[in-house]
Amino acid sequence: MTSSNKATQAALTLTLSIAIGWVVCFWPARMLGGQSGVLWMSVAAVCCLIPGWIVVFLSGLAIFPNDLSVMVISTMVRLCSVAGAAVLVRKLKPELTFQDFFGWLIGFYLLALVAEVRLLRPPSHADVKADNSSSSSDSSRDCC
């Protein structure tokens, strides 16, 4: 599987994760804030999804010299985008309270962070050994 296919699949999985989170949060948002609560919960979800897509596609590029630089750049993109959105919403709508927008923003930020970490983590040594042993046993069956 090529890196662009892997990044596209990771972006789709991230989108699905945020969509499931949105569905789970719909009723509480509706009860807490009515139609406006659903709107601002949706804005918070999108504010966390877009930087997630950027991080997923950036991590698939071979422009970074090592894993540390990928992690630092990814963290900065994610954090600065979400913080910028929070500041912008606070400036444009100062009457919004924590439960109206910022609580949802934190929740979706953490959901996106967990999804991205699970999607982008390098394979563990056990996974690599299992893949190598299964492929070596497959190749020994093929030759005989």
C-alpha cells in the first residue's frame, strides 16, 4: 500500500471517528443548547477535523528527517489550529460559554488526538515480528 493510500485511509478513519463522536454528542448538545448548541458543537468538530487531515497527510510525506520532527510539526499544526479557532470564536462571539463551544472543542480535540495517535503510530516490534514470521512461513510454503 502506498503512502498516499495509507494517508487517505487514515483521513477517512479520522473522519469516521469524528462523525461517530458527533452523533454521540448530538443529543447532549441539543439538550444543553438547543439548535445553537448543535451548531457550535458541529463547528468544534470541524475545527478539530481539518487540522487532523493536515496532520495525517503531512505525516505521509517524506519531507521530514526523523520521527521527532514529524511529531513536533504535527503537534504544532494541531494545537495552533485549534487554539486559533478558539481565540477567533472568543473574539467574534464573546457571549459563548464553556458548554456552548469550548467544552465541545476540548472533547473533539482529544478524540481527534487519540484517533491520530492510533492511526499514525509506527508498528511495534511485536507487529513487525509477526508480519515477518507469517511472510517467511508463507514463502516457505510457496517454494515446496
